[in-house]
Amino acid sequence: MTAGQRAVKVAADGLAEVGFTVNGSPVTVRVPTRMHLADALRNDLGLTGTHLGCEHGVCGMCTVLVDGAAARACLILAVQAEGAEIVTVEGLGTPDDQHPLQRAFSHHHALQCGFCTPGFLLSSYDLLAHGGVDPDTLPAALSGVLCRCTGYRGILAAVGDVAQAYPEGIPAPGNCTARTIVGHETGGGSVAGTGSSAQSPAASTSPPAVGAGPFVVGARPAGAAFRRGAAKFRHAVRTWFRP
């Protein structure tokens, strides 16, 4: 247990209250103890830029920054994020002021369907923030995220260009400021917002309104049913296409 965490006893079918910072905003969520961080970000906080693929830590689609380092959100329980500083792709930049990595990905056509793009952006940020980039080893360094569309050439070119443009270090994420994030409506929690000015970052093309403090959201029964259905669908797809 780290300094930012606390010991809490929760029933097997109960909810745990977890507080952390996401994209510069302090948040508190009430989640099942077995829910992973990716589901909490997507279903409770509305930050749907974090995509889910294999949910086994292999594909890298769900990569986020946890305390400054890239991590698979599907392999971290939400309760393990107590006290952590988390950055998702929504915190990297805004539509009007994109991060250099986002601009480079667009310039080099480094995305096609876009499903893997958030994972690549945050994995690339972690790579550039923690040392230089060797063109010879860059493909291996980025192999932790899988792409089924682009053939990787545009992705490697984009990351290489940013590495050359910022030899002294990549700029920090540009959309990490305190604001009120309005997650999905729930039956068990409450939301401390700013009235009509509060908005969901996932549903808006402009930066969300700045709020005055943290908020609390509860468990979402409809979301649990959706996740069960999605899990059955993924299992069916794997079965249909199994060699």
C-alpha cells in the first residue's frame, strides 16, 4: 500500500469509494472492488477516449498515464488508483490546441479506424518523456500497442518527428486543468457540478467548463449490464474467428 492509499474493508458485492486525480481534476467514484480502471474511466467518468480491446493487457488500447508512467488501465483495479494522478487521451490536448503528438499523428496519417490511437498517443508520450528515441529501436519500443490498419509507418514517422522537434523533452499534456467532469447519471451517487455550465468531456468538442471541486458518482446498473453483454460479444467474436 502506497502513501496515497488507505485500507478499507468492503463486502464482496459492495462499493468502494476511490479518490484520484484525472486530467487535473480531483474525482471520487463509488465502484465495485473488482472493476478495473478502464471501466471506471469510461462508464463512471464518461472518459471514453480510453478504449478497450483484449482486456488482458496485450493490445495496449487502454493505455493511460498513471503517476507519469504508461499503464494498462485494464490491468489496474479502480481501487488501486487511490491517490494516483491519471492522464487519459482527453487530457493530452484540445481540438483547438492539440498536443504536438496529436498534430504529428494527423500530419502523417498515423491513424485509420482510430481505435488504437489513444493507446499509441499515450505510449508515445511515455516513451518520449523518459528518454531519447533511437530510430532503430523505435518499432520495438512501440510494439506494446497493436494496430490492425496502418502498417505502423505513419505512427513511427509521427513519433520520430516529435522526438526531433523536441530534443530537450516533450511538452506536458495541455488539457490537464481542474474542472467539473460530469459522468454518467447514476442511482447511487451524487454529482457536485456547476449547474448548466458543467458538461461531459466525451460529448463536447470544446474544453469542458471549469468547476469548483471534486464530484462523486455511483455504480451504474445499466453499465454493468452493458459490460456483461459486451463481454459475451467479445467471447463470441473470439470463438467465431479462432483458427
